[in-house]
Amino acid sequence: MTEEFGWDHAIQDIPETGLQVERAASPEEREGIARALDLLACSSLTARYTLSPRGEGHFRLTGTLKALIEQSCVVTLEPLTSEIAESFSVDYWPETEIPAPSGGVVDVHDEPDLEPIVAGRIKVGRVIFESLANAIDLFPRKPGVTFEAPQSPPDQGGASKSDGPFAALAKVKGKR
């Protein structure tokens, strides 16, 4: 998806006072987002962010995104529109300076979010895309709609042995 959403900045274009950007996704980028995230549509996506130098070739990205997306309700399958508002903050370091995880195990709560600066460019689009993806409700449901499991026939008192998940095993056991 980052190829379709390739918002990036050359580090030499970022002034010492920082770079403030407001950017809206194009119709083609929004279509790519909807396809990549299995959405019915992404009607809008706007990001406001600041890239600030932190010294020694390190940079800090902080910002917010707002999006209007359309998904299918998991119960009724009707279209459901959602507004997403999310903030993000990431440090960028030259890729050769990013430390390897100690002991091969990373505790995501103890490690700062570090992204590599590759070929002198800071890829902001990937962070914005991932922030949007993480903010989307995986099981969207229209307000007031609940899932009702089908009722079993009352004379059986629930699923019979022949309908259960171990029914095939019970048949095999009975043949011995």
C-alpha cells in the first residue's frame, strides 16, 4: 500500500525549525486505501503533521489524521459510515543506527517507535496508513443492532450429539 500512498520528504528539505504539512489524499490514493483495507470506500483522508529535527540525523514526526470511511455492518451487511480521528508520533533514525532488539525479544511498550530514514527520505505515508489501519473498527456494527444466534429446536434442548463438532469422532469410536 505504501507505493500507492507514497508521502515522503527529503531530509535536506526539512528546516531546523521543522516542517508543518497538511495533506489530503487524492481520489486515487483513497481508492487504494479502501482496496488495501477492505473498505467499501474511503471518502476523505486528511493528515496534519510536523517533522522536527532532533539532532544527530534524527527526526520526530507528530500529527493527526482524519478520515471518513465506509464499511459493511458485520450483522446486517448494510453500509456503515465512520469518522476516524487518530494521532501519531514516531522517531526516524538513519537505518544503520536503529538498534537491534536486545535478546531478540521486543516489548512493544518499552521500545520507542523507530522508523528508518532510507536514502535520505522520511516515509510519512506508511505511518499515516498504519495509524489509519489501526484505528478502524474490525467489527463495525450499526447502532442498536445486535447479533442473535439461531435458536435450537426446544425438543432437543440444544445441539444433538450428531450435530456437535465431535460427531464424526463419536461415529468412529462406535465402530470399534
